[in-house]
Amino acid sequence: MRSFPSSYYITTAIDYVNGKPHIGHALEKVQADALARYQRLLGKDVFFATGVDEHGAKIVRAAEQAGSAVQEFVDSNTSVFRAMADMLNVSYSAFVRTSDKKAHWGSVVKLWNVLLENGDMYKKQYQGLYCVGHEAFVTSKDLNSNGVCELHNAKPDVVEEENYFFRLSSYTDAIQQAIESNELMIYPTERKNEVLSLLSQGLEDVSFSRPRKDLQWGIPVPDDDTQTMYVWADALTNYISVLGYEHNSDQFQQYWPADVHIIGKDILRFHSAIWIGMLLSANIPLPKCIVAHGFVSVDGVKMSKSLGNVVDPLALVEKYGADPVRYFLLAEISSTQDGDFSYEKLETRCNADLAFGFGNFTSRISSLGEQHYKGAFDNMPTKQCRTVVAEHTQIYHRSMEQFSINEAIASVRSLMRWGDKRINDIRLWELPTQDRERFQKEMIDMTYLLYSIAWLLLPIIPDSAEEMMRRCGVSVESEPQSFTLQKGEPLFQHLP
């Protein structure tokens, strides 16, 4: 393998397009985007993959219910998922579609054949409980006492069929060792412990195909026209198909293994067990880290179509703008725990932190500078100011490296509050007429502080942070030698 030490590869899960996106999908995308933008700030060559999973029985059923051809159905829903990412300013490098025969299917077929050649695929008659909601076979342990899948509020179907199976059971010990040694890190710790508990019970072999007579929408199993590849062989392979695994491309050599997979906690076991087993079988290096985020409720209640409380992220961005929505999701909701959304919480958080916080801080400094200090001044902050910025920046970096984006944002708010307190303590607005020399020195500190805050916010609210830099008379591309303050319209509007 060639060496590309400055590369960084981050992925989201690919979203299932049997319906439209909700706010949980938006949360995952902006979390991954914040981490991707952060790594770019550090000078890394970042590849950021996201996309959609378009195959499976649930897709076919949804298309039939909508009275649409399957391809037209997935094309329509996929366009909405892509629009969501674009409206949220998600800086993806590639958008995966599992129906893309040119970009995706070849790698899936290649990996299937490798697993088969390595003796880890076999065909057998099977009877089991199939949950359409999960797109997976489940066991009685996955159901409640009434035999119902609580996540999808439905009983699974009893299915008897001949399928190909992957020998996942053969890799239980190797997967456990990879996780315990942190060759594969899992965040947060409680999710890692959940996976290790699952592994301690031993893994079972997993179905990798369905009869083609029952599922024609999907990738055909090579050399067996009676079978269609199942979700694991198809969807999970997206993480390497998007890099050109089929042809062992330079891009694959450069970016794989993934530095981090960002996924929801509900699909953690598939990524930490099935996906890792597939890679071990194919002798492909393992991803370095899997981060599992939580669920988003609405006003304390689980989102549900039947309750009518599903929040449309596109409508949310249209109403409030991309940066306020991004900020709420990243600052209000823990990066690895469940969170709650309400319009009141969003407006309260954005008013406090954006309009009256970062926005007001920017206006105070830029207005004073434009009014009382014409021209540029050197970027020469005092030792005290540099020390305060360095201390908060260190906390920020540590939090981002530990995937605690909300805690990183908290450190930036703390830095802003220090600056606000400094302005009030010295009554900065009175200094132009009382002590011109001190005013200039304090303004250098405050402008350096504003620039530093803007730099730290670039991964979080990129458009607004760039405008904060512009108010300092600098750009994102290089370390400033001097500042020229200029005021402008309020950065953030009071909501609603």
C-alpha cells in the first residue's frame, strides 16, 4: 500500500430511501460534516462520503404503496436526501447510490467473490423470523414477550428459503480482539461495551442473499441467477466502493482504512460485527473508529408518522437557515447520546448563543473598530490574550478529537464570554476618548479573540464564521498578519 499520511476518510451511514429524511438524518450529516471540516482545518486531505441505500424489500413495498416504479421512487427520494445535505451545507466528497451500477456494483461483486473464494460463503435452506422494518432476520431475543419488534411495532414474518450465508461465527474472536485492543475503537464507551457483550455470546452466521423470485430489486448474486444480494453484502460495501475498491484504485489506497464511520446506535452491531467480519475475511484493513450517535425525539416523544411529529429538515432550513439549524443540532444535542428537538429549544438556543452571543460579540468589536480605529493594526495580541485563547483552543481540539462536538462548542462559548466580560470590565467603548493607546492594545486583543472564535466555529457554522473573519478583514486561507475591522448587518436574526 502506498503511504498518504495526511489523508483522512470519514463516512456517514447511507440512508434508507423508503421515505423522506427526518431530523435524525440531518443530525448525522452535520456531525460528520463538522468533523470533516475540522480535519481540513488541520491541513488533512479529507474524503467525506455519504449517500443512500436504495435496495431491499422495504423499498419495493414503499414504491408499490406510492404507485410508482421502483427506480422512479428511489430517484425521487434520493433527490430529497441529497437536497437535505446540500441545504445543510454538508461538504461531502462523494454521494453514494447503491443502485449505481457503474460506481457501486462492481466493488460489491468483487467483495462477494473474495468472501466466496475464501470459503466464507455457503448456501443452505433456512427458516427464520424476517423483520421487514430491519431488513433483517431476527431472533426471539430481538422481540418482546408478544413476539413484536418494538422498534417497528410489528411481528416479523416467518420465512423459509434457501440463502447464501456468511460465516460470521468464524470471526467472533478476531472481532473481539480488534475492539478490546482498540485496533477498532468504538465511541462512546457504553456502545463499545454493548458490542463486547454481544460478542461474548458468540456470533451466528448471517444471511447474505434472498431468493430472486422474492426480491428482484437489488444486485444479482454472481453466477447464481436464483439469488439477490442482501443488504449487508450490498450496502456495507459502499464504504469501499466509493473509493474504487473494484479496481484497487489510487483513491482506495490513499484513503482506506476509514478514520471514522459515523452511524446511529441502532445499526452499530451490523457495522461492528458483520462489516468487520467481511473485512477480516477479505483481508482488508479495518476502519480505525466507529462513532455511534443517539436518537432525536421531538418534544420528548419518539418521532412517528402516526403521531405526525416527524420534523422535516428541509423545511427547518428554509425557515431558520442552515447555520442556525446546524448550530442547534451540534450544540444542543450530545454527539453520542440521545437528544430532543423542539422549535422552542431551537429558537432559545440560537437566540442566546448566536444572536445575543457570537453575533452581538462580533458587532461590538467590529463597530468599535470601524468607528474609532481607521486602517489596519498588527496581529500582536498580549500574552494574556494568547494564553486564554490557547487554553480554550486546547479544550476544543481535545473535544473534537474525542468526537464531542457539543463540548468543543461549549469551549468556544466560554472563550466568547471571557471576551465579553473583558469588554465590560474595562469599559472598552469609553477608551477611545480616555486612553487612545490602551484602546488600540485592547482592540488588538479583542480582534484576535474574534478571529480565533471564528476559526473555531468554521466547522460548525461555516458561512457565518467566514463572515466573522471578513469583519476582521481576513480570509480563511492563511494566518493573518494584520486586521482591518469593518461592521455589517447583524450576523444572526432574533428568532422567531
